[in-house]
Amino acid sequence: MRDICHLLLPDGNPSILDLESTESLTLHRGARPKTQSSGPVKPVTLTADQGSPNLCSVRTCIEYVRRTAKLRKGEKFLFISSIAPHKHITVTTGKRWRLESLQKAGLDTGHYKAHSYRGAVGL
């Protein structure tokens, strides 16, 4: 999960992607993930969930890029800071955002930390 701060914007212009018809989104990594020791850096592919549009990761990603478009000023990384100068986020910021989302969801952050995010959201 620490790799989210290294995800690059989707190929092409994501702000013109259609929220309703985009079936998948491929995100490239700007750095090799901690779990990959050699070979080409593998992209992350998100698949749309047409049955649950409010929970669809593709739709959410496209909407996030649209809403942050004016702040980007050429920034190629997917996640940018909400504080000027809006550069890509650090690993620490990514951890803080994940922990805050667990707290907002009502999960016990004394038990679940940012590193256990995947397990906590699978409850």
C-alpha cells in the first residue's frame, strides 16, 4: 500500500474519460514496488464495478483526477497534496490519509493501522 504515492496518472487525458463507459484503468508506477525485486515495473489495473457505481474504483479515480485538474500544473503522479504547491504525496501522507479513512469509517485505529488497511477494509 505504500506504493500509492508512486502511481502515475493514467495514459492519455483522464479528465476526458467517460465515467459511465470506462471499463478499466491502468496506472503505471513511478518506482518499483517494495515486493518486486527485478523485471519491468508492473502496472496496476483497476476494473470498473458497473453494478455499484458509488463504490467503483475506476469511477472514483477519474472523478478525483477531474476535481484536482486545476491544481496539478503538470504533476504526473495520481495523488497530489491538498496543500500548495500540490506536488505528489509522500509515503507518510499516504499512510495518514489511509488511517484517517479508517477512522472516518468507524474502525478501531488502535487495532488497525495504515499498514493493515487491506485487511481492515475487507471486514
